[in-house]
Amino acid sequence: MESLRKLKLINRDNNALENNPLSIRIVLDRSGSMSGSQKVTMEALNTYLKELKKEKGINASLTLSTFDSISIDIPISRVSLKTLKSFPADLLKPRGGTPLFDAIGLAIHDLENIIETSDDDKVLVIVTDGFENASKEYTFENISSKIKEKEEAGWLIIYLGADHDAFKQSNSLNFNRDRSMKYSKNDSVDTFRAVTRTTLDYSKGMKSKDIKFTEKERIYSDKPSVEKFENYFQADAHVKAYRKLEEE
């Protein structure tokens, strides 16, 4: 297995176009504050799945965990993209608080265990609309240390923060700013299209440290906030950029 891992690293350095096998883990906030956004969130997740499946040669398994202060559940575990048709519409039923550290810690632990039996590259996507307030097993120190360790190990780790200061929280936990993004939970389809693009770049051999969300992706991801901002600052550069994109 170690020789295979070395070969993959060589291929990446040579910008190989082949698709590397992926283990994808999505960690989805199911706390009470997600209420009202269930339908669009599931639509966005299914867009991600659909766009990935279009890629010829994609070789990936996907695990989805949902979390709240009552429980952390894994309704989909290591299912091949080839056989996974869609995410159930009733998968997201908001309730309780936000044990963000426990949800991330469990996901990292599970992905670490996969390393023992698989040479897949690791993709971790965190989707939350709030701040930690209910973890019992993991601490801030545990998680920030683990995130830094896995970023340095070459995992593709993406943090999506809905309707809050995503950069403040992601920076404090050592998520890389280039792969962290604020989005509107009531309009998240474009956000997950951006996540699709980064996932495919990674599968084709791009190193995680070279992957980043574009300015265009960030603007479309947070459109409602941009539109609200325009009401107060007509000359703001982001509004101009947004209008320019709309005209393209």
C-alpha cells in the first residue's frame, strides 16, 4: 500500500490527468437553526452528487453524517457514487444544538480508519450554519490540531459556513481560508457546484494546497448578502463584480 501511495504522489507531481480514488465525507449540520432550509440544502447536495457522477472516470465512495445535540447519525456510509442515486428528501430534520467539534472529530476518526484498508485520497466537507455549543467528546484544541494535521497531510478539507462569519470560525479551527466559504443556506446550489469543481480538481491530481474557491464562486455563493449590501453601498466593488457576472 505504501508503494501505491508513493506512486500517486509521483503522479500528482507530474500533473497526471487520471482520477484518483476518493473517500468523501460530508458532515451536515442538522441543528434547529437549519429549519426552513431543508429543501434547498438537499437540492444542493443532490446537485453535488449529480455533477460528480457526470465525470467520466470518477472513482469515489461517499459517507454522509448529520449532527445535532441529540445524536450524530451516518445514514449513508461508504456508498459508491456509481450506485448512489440521490440523497433522500427527508434526510434533514432540524432539531437541538450544534456539537460541531464532536461531528468533525468523528468524521476525521472514521477517515483515519479508512487509511488502514484503502489508499483513497480524503475529502472532508463541513456544512454548518452556527457555532459550537454542544460537544462532549472533542474540544477546540483537539479539532484545531487535527485540522492542521490533516491539511498538512494533503487532505482536501472544505468548510462551508451559512449566514455567519465563516472565516472567523474556520480560521480559529485551522481550516484554510482558500477552501472556506460563506454561503446563504436558502440559496446553496451554486455553493455546492463550487464544491464539485474543487472535488474534481483534487480527483484529477491537483494538490489540496493549490485548490481554492474563486472570487466568482464566492460572489455567487453569497448572493443574498451581496444584494442586501448594495442597498447601503452602491459603489461597493463586490456589487460591481456581481452585476458584471450577471451580465455574462
